[in-house]
Amino acid sequence: MSFADLLPRLGRWAIGYLFRLGHAAFFLVELLKNTPASLRRFYLVVAQIHAIGNYSVVIIAASGLAVGFVLGLQGYYTLSRYGASESLGLLVALSLVRELGPVVTALLFAGRAGTSLTAEIGLMKAGEQLAAMELMAIDPKQRVLAPRLLGGIIAMPLLAAMFSAVGIFGGYVVGVLMIGIDPGQFWSQMQSGVDVWDDVGNGIIKSFVFGVTCTFVALLEGYEANATPEGVAQATTRTVVISSLAVLLLDFVLTAVMFSTPR
Amino acid sequence: MTRRNIETLVGLFVLIGFVAIGYLALKAANLAAMTVGETYVVTARFDNIGGLKPRAPVKSAGVTVGRVASISLDGKTFQGLVTMELEKRYAFPKDTSASILTAGLLGDQYVGLNPGGEDENLAAGDTIKMTQSAVVLENLIGQMLYNRAAESGGEAKK
């Protein structure tokens, strides 16, 4: 293949990529335009919070507890080398509230709720249910997609907060009950080092952004899926891959903006 | 599942979420203990502020009485200008001295207030005249080395 051949290929790839990105942006705008209408029929959103949020509570709590345990053990191992094992509470709380809570919740969310959203909408499309709705003059974006987007956006920060809270409890169980750090030191170090707005607040903002990202990617992939069994399968895979990558990259950007500048 | 059941479960979910946020704010970040009462502003100039950061506590006799609001460089005297917000319910005499101390060997730095004996109290906008800079570890080590050298030099003379 000659170089002259390669250049148009690269150009075609770049244009196609930009086209898909622009398409996704328009799709998001259209979904957001439809959210006020779904607020008027709030029960649709409530049902989605139930499907997305309630069923994720157990997996979120279990992973939060496990992550808290591990943070407690690993943090103690490192901190005790510097004779600072009392700071374990601070280490566990800061890493959970700032990073692990929002990020791990978002990754679990992509796997637990994002896939089911994509598969559901992909199959609705494959079964021509969306087309049938359009025939009945019902906008599927308004009736099907917007409530799911809102449900995901509402559920994610709450799930992330649960993850962090359970994780801190896990760190407490390992640090104080098993290893035997003084509980007073554990909590007081945490309380003097964690700020409500800078740490907890920014963590909630992060998980809100991840909620929009994960739900939106899942909906877009489902809506754009090829209306075949393979198409739905590929779309589901893409949902997990794209939302995980997007969450991790966005997390870096958000962390750089939120925490890199000294207060 | 009936509509009412789903709504109850979602209500429970949202409630647990808010409890978790409240738990993080109150138990982990200690929102309740933050200075929320009225404050007044006092400034102090230090030759060297060391590692003092905004929002560091201001303590007197070990009790937190306020927070550092901002730190800047005084362009005229080339000293660090530290603005502190002290709680209104605590009043300090005008000749109170301020020093920058360290919590533990490697801990965070904070401002310690040592009350003086004057009858008049510091008012809002006042400047604390007597200050003691942060202890810079390098200077201490340098001083120690210098003293050691001086000692051994003296012994050699004998």
C-alpha cells in the first residue's frame, strides 16, 4: 500500500470518528430536550431508578465493603512503616470519597446497569417496538430514553455515596476491630483531614458526571445498535468498553481540575 | 410488582443514599464541628510561614478558635501576610502573640495564639504585632551543624 493510499484512509477514519462524536453530541442534546417532559410523568423515572438503582445496591455494598477491607489492610501495611498507622482513617476516607467511590461505582454501574439498558433498548429496536411507538406518534426518546437517562443520573451519586460509606465502615472493621488502631485516632484524623465541600462535594460532582456519561453511552449504544442479535451483543460490549474508558479518562480530567491546585 | 411497592422501594433507595451522603458529611468530614458561628478577621505578618496552608486551624491553648482565611506576601515588608478568621465568642488581648507551630514531628502546621495581658481586646481588622515564624527544619539542622563545628573547634584549641 502506498503512502498516497494511506493518507485518505487516515482522513476517512478521522472524519468518521468526528462524525460519530458529533452525532452523539446531537443525540445528547435531543435527550436533554426531552427530559422536562419525562419529569411531568415522574413515575417513569421512578420505575427506572428502581431498575437501575435498587438492584445495584447489593453489588455496590458488597464491593464497597471489600474495597474498604483491602484499603484498610494495604494502607496499614504502608503507613505502619512510617509510624503513621493512626492516619489509616484519613487514607481510607480520602481515597474512597475522592476517587474509588465515584470511579468503582461507575465501573460497576456500567457493567450492572449500563449493559441491561443497552440490551433492553437494542432488543426493543430489533423487535421494532421503537418503530411501533413512532407509528403511534409517541416519541421513543421521550417515552423510553429520557426517563432512563434521568434515572441513571439520579441513582449514580446515591450509589457512590453508599459505596464510600460502606467502604469507610470496611476500613473501620479492618483497622480498628482487627488490627487494633485506636478508634478515636481513626475517626479524628479522618474528620480533620476530610473536607465537606472539597472532598465529599467534589466526589458527588464526579459521580454525577459519571452518571451522565455511563447512562448516556448505554442509551446511545442501544439506540444505535444494529437490529440483529449480533448487533445487540456488540453494542452491549461497546457499552462496557466505552463507558469504562470514558469514566477513567474523565476521572483524570476531573481530578486535575478539582484537586491539583493547592487550596 | 404494584406501582406502590416500586415507589416504596425507590423511596427506600433514595433514603439510604441520602443517609450515606449525610454519614460522609457528618462522620467522615465532621461538618458539625466546622466553624459556623460569626467570625472576625485578624491579620499577622510572619517572616516565614513555612508550610502553613489556608484553612489551617488557629489554636489557643490547643483549642481551635478559628481558621486561616488566606495567605499572601506583603509587597512592602516582604513578609507573609496571614489573614485569620477567629470565632466571635473568643476575644484576645491586644498584645497577643502568634506563632506558627507544627502538630507532631511531621504533622500539619497551625497558628498558635499566646494571649498577652493587656485590658483592651483585638478588634476586627487588627494586626497581631508579635509573631514568631515557622521553624524551618533546614535552618535548624544548619544551626546544629554550625554549633557542632564551633564546639569541636573550641576543643581543638585546648
